[in-house]
Amino acid sequence: MGRFAVAGLTALLGATAPGPSPPPPQPPPQLDDAEVQRAVDQLDGVVRAAMKRTGTPGVAVAVVHDGKVIHLKGYGVRKAGDKAAVDADTVFQLASVSKPIASTVVSGAVGTDGWDKPVAPHVPDFRLKDPWVTSHVTAADLFAHRSGLPDHAGDLLEDLGYDRAYILSHLRYEPLTPFRASYAYTNFGLTAAAQAVADEKGVPWEKLAADTLYKPAGMDSTSSRFEDYAKAANRAWGHVRTADGTWKAQYVRDPDAQSPAGGVSSSARDMAVWLRLQLANGKLDGKQIIDADALQRTHWPQSVANPPHAPAGRTGFYGLGWNVSYDDEGRLRLSHTGAFALGAHTNVTMLPGEKLGIVVLTNTSPVGVADAVALDFFDIAQHGKVSRDWIPLVDALYQQEADADRSKTDYAHPPSDAPAAKDPGTYAGTYHSDYYGRAEVVAGADGTLTLRLGPKPQSYRLTHYSGDTFSFQTAGENAVGRTGVTFAPDGKSFKVEYLDKEGLGTFTRGDGTSGRR
């Protein structure tokens, strides 16, 4: 997924070393069939009201209770402006709801002991900045986001067009916080762990996922390959909100580089099958598909993702690909949200002790609908009514995250007394970063400057701001509006503001070949 650190969202609303002790047993079920049915009966109204309020074109919902699918339905259209309706078999991109699916696959592939094996021996060129951490970091550490890698490490490399192999081999440049003592959400840390499991088995991750879970469970519309989503006849298109407030299918997000963390596509029908498997300890129709003990391990708290913010506040945890929290009744609550800024928003929430779960799939960038529908559903089941208006609260959290990385400088309005730039040819040339690779600054005949970044260079027109500082409009999943590019006075380097969050955004003149080993 992109910049949205949505793993902690439901924990917000609602570090241990490997091999933690299991949590205490669940309290007895507190919801009867009538209370669950009450919530199901109101789902149509909840979904349609959320769609009308936000303009969301399409939604699909599945509910599982006590081993049965008790609600399975599509709403709206696959693509704004078209008539093709969403149904239970419409394929949506899941974004980070891929993570608990990936932990299901790993559980089936390696069992309980496999979670605690070091990752590095199985992934070519994978290492972290600290050699000791490299030799000790396990699949559990990376799935629980406690490796010490910084938040969303590697995501900007994906935006620039680098593939999985390049990104995993360059995590070594990222600074580390204390190992197993700090939490930071990382798509490519989790991807490294999944890749290690696949490499140990000698197959691509995408095939491992299909052979371990999708095929045995009969999830025929589910895939970890973008190609399969893109060619699906019955697929939901991703939408972004335009300036006039309408939704447009403007982008197509290819998440193959981070497939285990954000690249699954599936339908509500298939997700209902997966919910049944999760709530039945890995069993489906009497057949044990996934090892029960390994799967249960994914549901245990592993990292403190959201410390309490008040004396009576509740701690939010992260398990292995799951948000882990406990509600007012002491029940385990498992959840995950998925979000692509380029057009996907999904939610899965389960109360394992009640054998109850819901999945909500939508085809827009996040505006709160997927989370709010799930929260409304559990409110109605538990209390008979919605406890609060969830959409503005959840939407505000997404907006806060989207705004957090925006520059504090208003590059669209240069100072009136700004010093002039040097001659364009002064800045032109080839530059290099050990992390981001090659960059080229090209001076046009008309005096313009263009910055080219990435393996298949993406071009960004530079606009002068002040002196040796320029700006450009960022693009992609992690776009942050306009960002600054500041050249050193001696012309030997430049720094890209939004690429420099971890101090890695400086490019130095030269192609980098002389210093390679």
C-alpha cells in the first residue's frame, strides 16, 4: 500500500521477542443469532447511506457468522459513469488487507516454527543496516513491523518504478530504530519476509499463495498478481476524487513490487471463504487447509502499535499481519484496513470469539466508507444502534496522514524578493544516490529544467522558487503535492525534499559507477 499507515486505524478506534505466550482464553460469546441478524438486516441501509453521502461508486460486503455466509452482496457500479453493476464476484484490489492474507499463506507454508526462522539466508542481497539485526530478523519480526526499519521504508522506491528485488536489496541503507523495541509499518519489510518463505520453498510468492491458500480453499477469483486483476472481466476500477468532488477512474495501481503486503485482488465471495477459514482455525468444510496453531499465532499481540493516550486508554497491538485489540467486553478483535490513494479502500474485521466477521470492499481512495460500514455493523449487533458518526472521524484520520508529509513551504508562491537562479546549464548533469539510483537534470533549449528519476526515468518539470531551490509536482501513490529540489552552491549535489525523510534524498554528481563494489 501507499503512505497510509492504516494498520493501526482500527486499533486506534477500538514489543515482544519471537515466541510470545498465548493470550488468555476468550470470554463466552455475547451475541446471539438475533442480534447478529439485526445488524445484517440494517446493512443495506448502512451501505447505501455511506455511498450516497460520499459518492462512492461501488461496494461489496460479506458477513460470516458461525461458519455460514449470512450476507453477500454488491452495491453500485464497477466504474463511475458505466452501468456494469458490482456483485459478489466483482474483483477489487485489497491493498493492505493483503497482509493478513499473506500471514495466512505463511502459516500454511511453514507452520509455527517457520515464523521464527531468520529471513536473510533465503533472500538474495537482503540485509539491514545493522549486521546483527540482519542475521537475527525473522518472518515474525517483519510481519509484526518490529524490525527497526522506518515507517513505509521502500515505498518511494516503488513509486519511482523500482522492482521488488531492487527495493529489498536497498533496505540496507535505511536507518534503524531499536530492534524488537519499536514499531513502524513497513510494506517492504513484510514483503521481504514473505519473499524469504517463497524462496525457501523454491517458488515465486504469487504461486506459493495460490498453491497454499487460494486453490485449496476454492478462492478462484483471488490472485497475488496484478495481471490477473487487470484482465478480470468483472473488476472494480479504482477511483480518485476530482477537484469538483466527483469520482474518476483516473489511475490503475500496479502493486506487484509489494504483492504480499498490498497486491492481492479478490471478490466478496472469495473473502467470505477466507473469513470462514479464519474463524474456524484454518479448517474449511471439514478439511484443515492451514495449520491451526500457526494461524492462531498470527492473532496474538506481537508489537505495541498504538500506546494508550490517556490513563484509561486501551493499547492497540499488531500481530502477524493483523491489527489486534480487545473491546470493552474483553473480546479479541482482529482487523485490517487497506487503502490506495490511487483508488482502493477495504476493511476486514473479526470477533473470533463470536465466530463473526465482515469484509467491506470499495473502489475509491479512502474516505472512511469501508471502515465505517464495519464499525456500524458491530455497533448495531452489540448495541442495537450506531454509537457515533464514524465517517468524518475515519476520513479525518486519512486526511491527517495524507497531509503529514506535505511540505511546509508553499512552493506555488515564491517570495517576491527571491534571488535569481543560476544559468540552467549550471545545474544540468548526471547525479547518483546509493539508495535512489541515477538522476538526470536536463536543461531545455528554452531554459527550463527537467529532473528525471527512476529505472525507466520519470520526468518532473522543475519550477524556480528561490536561488538554487526549485520545486516539482510529485506523482504516484505517495504523492505529497509540490516538493523542493535544492542544489548545493558548488553545484556538486542536490537534495529532493520529499525523498529525504530518512536522510537519503541527496544526489551527487556522477553516475555512481566509480564507487561501486
